[in-house]
Amino acid sequence: MDQGYVSEIFVSFQGEGARVGERHLFVRMAACNLRCRYCDTPDSLVRTPYLTVSRAGLTPIRLPNPVRRERLQRHTAAFLEAEGPLDAVAITGGEPLLQADYLAPFLREARFPVPVLLETNGSLPEQLATVLPWVSVVSMDIKPPSNTGERRLWREHEEFLRTARGTETYVKVLVDMATSEDDIMRASQLAADYGPLPLFLQPITTTDGRPDIDYPTLSRLFARARQVHPAVRVLPQMHKMLGIQ
């Protein structure tokens, strides 16, 4: 597929997971197959008629969607040349794997000089297989039904982790006061069975910048996770604490 829908392109510090604190070029794809109640990038949930390119010190520009692969390659190459040093290209969303047929040739042709990090909700294992040859790191969310408001995705998550075997992968689970201990146990067991993979419990942040979970609840969920997984860490969303994208 020669054309795809992109929400925005920008450079920022990675705020989540195992690569937190690294400086990444973010390519945020448009559209998502889920509607998690706590989504913090609602503008990327649907396809829009334009994408935003943001460069430090410059006025953001808008480009028409859909965008051809060759044009997206030119813009990402310009970022990599002008905005260094960069540690990775983060392909995020929305859910980027909805456009796997666009991303696979884009990544193959771009030949990025830095690793490619794929940020995904872990629900589309067949599409993952399409892009995996050009991905260095998979950052996968496990979506607990107790806090997303979405259907159960355990079967998809397990198949996704099976597909990702052989590629560096870590797992994030967003948690709040509604997150059930049973969901945490099941998510932790999945991460343990397929590695064990690094597992991050990430407090959901409210619109006013506060974690939507108290310390006793977070401690209880952590303890439950550690019953089945040997390496669990709690990590807030650093970019939200810094007030950056």
C-alpha cells in the first residue's frame, strides 16, 4: 500500500517502558481498533484529513492525508538529519498495525540508521508478523478489561507474544483504581510465560496530571504481579510529568 494515514510526526523523550528517557522520533499513525476509556491520544483514534509535523522552534505544519510512503520517508529523514542525536524511531498510534500493509514497505525502504520501536496495543498478531522483520523493539500493552471498558483480549495478547518471540519485547499494563487483581495476575503470567519479559505497571494519569490510583492499591497490584513474575516495575508516564508530548 502506497498511502497511509498519519496523525503527527515529532521528536520527544520516550516517556514509557524500557526505553524511557531516550530521545525518539515519533511517527504517530492515525486510527485505532480500541476505545480505551483512558486514552491519552484521542486525536489519533480516527483518520483525519491532515497530519501535523512539529519541529522545535518552528511553527507546526499540516500536510494532507493520506500521505505517500516516499513523502513520509523524506520528512523522517529530515528529522533524523536535523534533530540528532536520536536513539530510535517510535512507530505509535492510535494502533499502527491497522496499517501494517503501509508500514512494512515504509520501514523496509526507509532503512533507518537507528532502531525502530513499535508501540502497540497487542491485539493484532497477524499484522505484527507483517512488519516484524523491520522492527527492533516491541512495546506491547496488555489491556485489562477491568479498566479499559473493552472486551477481553487475552487470546489475541497471547498470540501476539508468541509471534513477537525472537524480537526484543517488553510489556506495559496501565493500572488505576478499577484494575482487578485477577487481570493483573493474568497479564503478569503472560509476560512471565513468554520470557519472562520486562513488565511495567503504569499508573493511568488523569487530565489534571495526577495518577488515578492510590499507593495501597498500587502496592497490592504490584504484590499480585510479583507472585507470578520475577521482574515487575512501577513506572509513571514521564512525558506527562515533564509536560511534553
